Amino acid sequence: METNKHNKGGRPAKADYKKRSVEITVRFTPVDKIYIKSCADECGLRVAEYIYRAAMRQETTQLLTEEEITAITKLRNIGNNLNQITHALHLGEVRETEIKEIISFITDIIRKVR
């Protein structure tokens, strides 16, 4: 009988030294727990992952605000419009004032995202 060495797929197994197998117990006050939970929620992380990253001095970045998400969506949506404007420019159909208005609009959105 032939042994099947077919790759099952999925994520490769971690080496033993990379596995998080040791548990450490830490106690917090109820107020601390609320604060940590809110920080984890802002970052889009589970509480345990947030605490791990904070302890290991890893980055725990805040998620984007609704306003920033809206601005990014607008930037994505105008990508097609920019292609159309470029095409129209090559054909000589767009005036300079329209181009300045479009650049001003894009600049405002980029400032909101920053």
C-alpha cells in the first residue's frame, strides 16, 4: 500500500519555542478591567492579546474613526474618476478650473485622514 503524503494545507505548525504555552495570572481592579477592555476595543484586539502586546512592548494601534473610514472610502471611490479625468485630459475635454477643484477636494480628504 502506498502512503499518502498529500499536503493537508493550512497554516504550518509552530516550533515549540514559539508556542504560547505558559500561563501567567495577573489581577486587576474592576476599574482597571473596564479601562483595559476599552483600550483593547479601540485597537480591535481581544483583551488577552492587548495585554500580551502591552507587556511585550509591541504596537497596539487604535482603529480608524468613522470619519477616517469615510474619508478613505471617498478616496477609493474617486480612483475611477481620476482615471476618467486623465482620459478626458488626453482628449482635451477638461478645463483647468475643474482640475483645480478636483485637486482641492482630494487634498481636503487626505488632510482628514492624517
